[in-house]
Amino acid sequence: MNDRYEIEKPTSDLNFLTIGIKYIVLFIVLFLASWIAIPLFVSNGRPTRVNTTAEFLFENPLWSSLIISIGVITWFIYRTRKKYKFGEVFKIEFNDSDRKLEIKTVNLANNEEKNNQYDYKNLSYDFQNKEDSLFGKQRILKINNYGRTVHEINFDRTAWCRNERIDKLIEKIKTGHNNV
């Protein structure tokens, strides 16, 4: 039996140029902010209490600002690369006859589609219910193949929340369909 769940194929107006511009602007803002913040770290407190970290930052403001900016930018680039490497999931099909999970993703940077197939026996799922003041309630599904996360779907922050059969999909994941 095949059970299929899908949403409209996601699209994005981002491309490599806009991503590059975004990170250049972010680098400049972080560089200037850290340049201003370093003297504030040193001036926070009495002169008799010398903070060695703040003293080092104050003596080397250019290098400190560069390191802080490059560190934050590297972290953002890592997260963006990971997001575009995995792609956005827009179709999930449970093929019980072949015992395979077929997932179709789209890379939002270059609009390239990719078909992924995983054996049921190698799959595990991590379903999390999170709630915070910024994003509210979130249902996040992590699909793991051989213990490594291969796809992550945030049902409440993507078009999956509008899928009529989303509750059936979540129930199927929770009951461990691949053990049947």
C-alpha cells in the first residue's frame, strides 16, 4: 500500500547573489557593532579590576572584531548550507510493498528537485513538540537514516500546516509504521 502526503512545491526568491549580499551586510554590521562594543567591555567596572579578556579585546580591536564577525558569519553560513543541502521536503510517500520511504525535496537556492529513498529498516524518527514565546507551538519531525538526520520538517512554520492529512501523517510516524 502506498500512502502519499504532499504540499505545493516551495519556491524562494533567494539566489546566491542575494544570499551573498545578505552576508556581506551582516558582516559589516557585526564588525562595526563589535568595534563599538569592545571599549564598552573594558570600561564596564573599576580600573582596579582588570578583565584579561576585555583587555585583550581592547588591545587588538581590529582582530577581535574580525574574529567575532567571521565566527558569527561562519555559523550562519553553516546553517544556510545545511538547509540548502537537505532541501525543503514537499512530498512524502510510504511505499509499504517495497518497504521504502520516498521523499522529494527542492533546493530553494537553485530550484533543483531531488528524490530520496530510504529503507524502512534503517529509519528512525524524532518527533518533538516545542513551544516558546517567539515562535509559539511547533511540531518538528526529524527523519534519521542510520542514526543521522537526513530531513527536518517544521510542520507549523511551513506549508505542511495546511495539509488536510497532516494529523494522519504525524500519527503514522508516532506509531512506528516501519516496524509493521
